[in-house]
Amino acid sequence: MTDVAAVVRGTIAPQLDRALAASRANPLPAAPSSLRAEPAHSAQLFGRLLDAAIEAAPAVAATPGTGVDTIPARPADAPSASRPAAADPAAATVVELLDAYRSGTTTPSAVLAALAPHWTSDDVWSDAVLRLVDGAEAAAAESTRRWADDEARPLEGIPFAVKDIIDVAGTIVTSGSLQTGDRVAPADATVVARLRAAGAIPVFTAATTEFACGGPHNARYGAVRNPWDPERWTGGSSTGSGSALAARIVPLALGSDTGGSIRVPSALCGTTGIKPTYGLVPRTGVASLSWTLDHVGPMARSAEDLALVLAVIAGSDGEDPTTFTAVPLIEAEPERVEGLRIGVPRGWFTERVDTAVLDAHAAATEQFRALGATLVPIEFDDLESIDAECWTVFYGELAANQEANAATADLFDAGTRARFDVSFLPTAADYLRALRRRPLVQAAMVARMDEAGVDVVLTPGIGATAPRLDDLTMSVDGERFNLHDVIPRNTRLFDYVGFPALMMPAGTAPDGLPVGVQLVARPWDDRLVLSAAAAFQRVTTHHRLVPPSSAVRGPTDQ
């Protein structure tokens, strides 16, 4: 087998060297320059855009999801489930399970009983499950009672998985690392607490790469195999969340995204996930990897599912200083796609991308045209140098977060150790230059979207299908690349700028593996990407395809 440590080091170090060289070659103007290039200018821009978004859509409370007694009615024109949730709960989406609970055709207790055996299975998807969360049966019984008594909350009885960097009270949460020992979370992370308050039930912690940045071969738990092909990886770092959703052993999962860690598994496993606007969802109780890049968000099977969940977990908790006290209304409105102006970029986003992914992107573009959207060419400037700054921010903050583990660095897995070893190379000036460029890039991207009159941008997803676990390579039209040279290319830019970005399935490649497309909007326009994705999924079945290794028996794409 390939020397994974050597491959990772041989890829990561040159990447950072190139990034630093590119950044240093283009210093920002010296004082007394009047550039709006302080980190606070990012917050100012986001505040202005938030005001505009709230003007366009009513604001909701700082802690939505708490104190809500009933679930929203399902739109009358929403499609029915491909098969009854009572007959096969593994095939059901969040929306479909809520429908089934409401109609009385099944109960949370019955769904839990049907899914639970899969969480201790020895099949491919067992890689996804780390630890069961205590109290699930009692919570399901309480949810069953609430449905019977007409006291259901917004997500009553929906089981969900929690990425192993997100705290679940009383549960061992390790960040996928030997460094943490058997650390027991002292309290729920805000996102978990809000989901519980809305009636959802945490059922297991899901695998992650170490500290959400390590390699596929985790030193503590091993690799997470892709249910579509056990010789392939799920993509990271929300490995277990992506695998569990694809295998249909849970309808909802929480993930985090620092360079693409929600969107990458979504693309490579054929599921749907959103990286929300930076500051929309609190990170309280979530292990930090790179605090100015970290986002927490939901992963599910449909955009309608994501909208229900995001509405519950969004808004300030008074603890995370990046969050705002009011946020725009979050919902999926498929009818909004008619007349929507969708930007279609080329250049950077279509380079180093396999033909199968480009074909899926082209087909999605035509589908949106058929739905009544207007397609508009758009390009963003200087993306290669912006990509370089993403690396500098990431490594600078990784070094600060992990330097106390230097004495025990031998406990890191190969991927984390390689990143840790190079993370001290950026100087203070390198890191601060990357931070100073951020508000300039954010403002320029918004301006370009404004000039083009674009509401959302549609890009190809990940540039190839899932990487091989034996050599960590991906094939782009027959040419093999290390996964680090392909996977984050179309995703990490949007962590750097903090714009909302959604990944959804858009078809399968000739090798039978799923490929995706990505929708991106201005900050706080999360509902636009959700609405566009929901419209696409109303008329396509890509999100209903299931891998051969899954809890669902038989096709669900009819």
C-alpha cells in the first residue's frame, strides 16, 4: 500500500510553499493606504448585507427553534414520498418522516426501532458510527406521546447524528483524535441543544477526520468507507455524517465546514448539505479548527430538509461573538426559482474538473433554465491568489489551536501531523495579510454579483468522484491527482469569504459514483440557495439514488 504519510507530506508542503510565495509577491499597499482592509471591515460589510436581507425577508428571533410548539405545515404542492415512511423509514427524508408522524402512519419509536440495528451493524456504513447517545429510546417515546397529544415541536422525533467535534452532553466526544483521550462533553453544543428543544433526537456521534483536518486513515478509528464503493473514501472532514446519510441509516446529521467539510462528503456520497453564512449558526461547543473559517451546518437528503433544520439552529446564542442577534427568515421556496438570475462561472471552477462533473453541471444549468431561471455568465477575479490566502489563514489558525499538542505530536495521524508540521511556516505578516485581503475579496465578489445582477452562482461540485483509499488519488479524465489537489478547489474559497454554499447531487459518473453541483449566494441569502436547490430537487431524482450498500432495499428514484 502507498505510504500515506509520505503522500500527504509531499502534497501539503508544496501547496503551502506556493501559497506563501504568491501572497508575498503581492503585498497590500503600505500605510497611509485607505484600503478597507481591516478584519472589522468584514463585519461591517456583513452587517450591511444583513440589514438588506432582513428588509427583503422578515427577521426571526435570536434563538429560533426554542419555545415553538407546533411544526410548520408542509406545502400543498410538495411531492409525496417515493415509498411510505412507515414501510421503509430508512428511505424517508426529514420532511417525509414529519408527514408520516403527522398522519399517524408511523411513530418516532417505530422509526428508531427500525433504524437502530443499523447503527451496530458490521456493514460498510458501520464506519460512520462511533458511539450511541444515551436516552434515545426515552426521547423517542416522549416524541411519540407529543404527536399523539398534538404537542409536536418543529422536528419532533427526527433522529440525527452528530459529528465528533460537536459536543453532546454526557457523551464521549474526541474530535477523532488520540490527543483527547475519552473526553466527556460537559454540555450540549448550542446546535445540539436547539435541535433537542425542537424535538429532534441525537442518536450517535459520527466519525470525523482528526480535528476535522486529518487524513482519511484516522489513527484512532480508521477510515470511513464510502457506501457507494468501499474502496473509496467519503471525503472529509464530516466523514461519518456523509456516510450515514448515504447509507440511509439516519435522515439528518450535523457537520462542520472549514474548507468544504460539509459539501465535500455531500458531493462524494450523493447527499445534500449547506455551509451557512458565516455567523448564522453558533459554533459554541464545537471544537475549533480555524475559527475565522469554521462553519457549522446541517447535512440531509434534500434542501427542504436543510431549510427546516437551519431555521431551528440559526441565530445568536449570546456566546459565539460572530453571530448576530437577528437573522433573516430561512425557508425553501421552490417557486422563487422562476425569474432567478443564476451566475455560471468558468475558469477556475471548471479547471481540474472531470468531464462527468462538467456534464452534470451543464445539465443542471439547463434544468434551471427550464424552471424559469435566467443564466448569466460571471467570473470572479484573481481566484488563484485568493485560494492561496485560504491556506495561509487555515494554517495560521491551526498552529494557534494545536500548538499545545506539540509535545505529543506523534499521536496525530499522518494527515494531521503533516498539516501541523507545516502550520508554523506562515509568519505573522503572512497571516495578517491574508486576513486583510478577506474584506477586499468579499466586497469585490459582492460587487461582481451586483454588476451582473446575479442572485446565486452555480458551480461544479468536487472535481472528480470519490478518491481511492489505497493511494488517496482521484481521476480527472484519466489523469490521477492527489486528493488534496482536487477536493477543496471549488469549496474553500467560500469558507474564506463566508458566503452561503449548498452542495447537492446532480447525477452519477460512468464509474457509478455520485457527482454534485454547488449553489452560492451573498451573505445572509441562504434561503435563495435553499429555494433554488429545492426547485431542482422537485423535478429531479438525483438526491433519491441510493448506493448498493445501504439500509434501503431497492431503488428509490422512481
